[in-house]
Amino acid sequence: MSKDELVFKIQQIAGEHDSKSISKRKFYQLTRISEHHILRAGGWNELILAAGLKPNSSNTKKNEDELFTTLFNVCVELDIIPNKIEFERQLKKDATVYVRKFGGKWQHVLIAFRVWLNKTHPHSKFINMIAEKYQKNSQNLITHKKNVAAGKTWGKKKDVVYGSPLDFRGLRHEPTNEQGVVFLFGKIHEELGIIVESVNTGFPDCTGKRLIDKNKNHWEPVAIEFEYKSKNFFDHGHNVNGCDVIVCWIHDWHTCPSSLEVIELKEIIKSLKT
């Protein structure tokens, strides 16, 4: 379900019960709409605010405790402070709700997590582990500033690699990463019968509409995930139910579920004009 559909459903139920607020538990009991849809739309409190209703302050605190308890458990299981990809892979769930709630970047999540740890687990080793991570980042920033001041802005990177020569619509070489796939998709998405509604920082990478009947001009919504290789979708622990199409350069996921369509750009562009 889309965010707008969820907001409308919340407003509808609140109106039927003549209430200025509604709990997530009650919403689930009445609709059986899963937590997955709520998380993809930004979380329960964001939906409540979008519906013009008043969030329950105790629920807000409870929601934060639940999120950080989950993150703490993952830290214990891995014995590290995970980055976003490691966290999603371990949890087998998208972490967008964390990023949206705590400032837009994973480092903001960890900053808020450290504050929570100081209150709930004051002797946890993970407090210092977060601090050390940011101390290292700060030192890298200081080194970079010194290089800039000395006139050393950007050094040549020895690990840069190029794909085979391609010369397709401004792309000189074949993609070697996910960013190259996104660039190439942007060049040909209309020829694939897809229009882009939004490009996201979380899962799925892109939402759009796909032409399903040219004569009637009928379209359907489509959720797209970009990967360099299709099997990266599985390696990243993404939810199959949260995506319709994988757009990749190489299709190597031989056990890919039939519910997921795979667009392999390496083969697609062979039939397109350069």
C-alpha cells in the first residue's frame, strides 16, 4: 500500500470512531495491514501526523525504545556497531524508518543510539565503540582539510576501474557498480515503458509507473531496486515483497523468485540505438 492509501485508511477509521488519534495495535486489528507497509511509509507516527491526527507521546517514546532495542540486539549478535547495510542484512528488514526518524543519515541514528545507550545501558562497550568510530571520521576530515590547505585537493585514485568500452548515450564504459546502472536506467527508462515518480535513499530505490496497456494508456505502480548484479538483492537482505522489479547490469541470481521481474540492461541495450 502507498503512504496516501494508508493515511486515507487511518483517517477513515478515526472518523468512524470519532477519535483524534488511533493506536497502531487497533489499526492492525481493524485492517490487518502489516507492519511492513507501515515501515515503508515512514513509520506509524509519521502516518498519524500526515493524517492530521495527534500522536500519542508515550507511543513515540515506546517506538524509540523498540527501535533502539532492536539495534542493540543486532550489535550484540554481531559484536560490532553495524553500518546500515550490515544492519539490514542481519535484520532482513529495511532500515529507512531509522534514518527518517533520526536525521536522514545512518550516523545520525548512531548518535541518537549512543544517547539512548547512556541512559539504558551505561556500561555498554558499544558506547565507546560509537565514539571511536566518530573520532576516526573526525581525524580523516582534519587530514583532508590539511591537504586542501596545502593545495592537495584530490589525489589520483589507484583503485579506479573501468568496464569494457561501451559508448552508449554518454556512458563510455560498461557499469561496474550500482551507480552506473542508475545512470543507464535514467537514459532508457521511457523506452522500457516506465516513468519515474521518485528516487529514494532507502529501499526500494525507485518508485514509478509502468505502461501495461498502450491502447488504453493504462499504467500500474512499480517499485524498483537497482543492483549491479541481480543477486546483490539477496545479499543485501532486501524484502522480496517490497519490490516488483530489479534493474541490474548482470542477471546472475538463478534462483530469483518468479514474483520478481529482472531487467538486465546489458541485454536490453543491445536492441537500442546508441
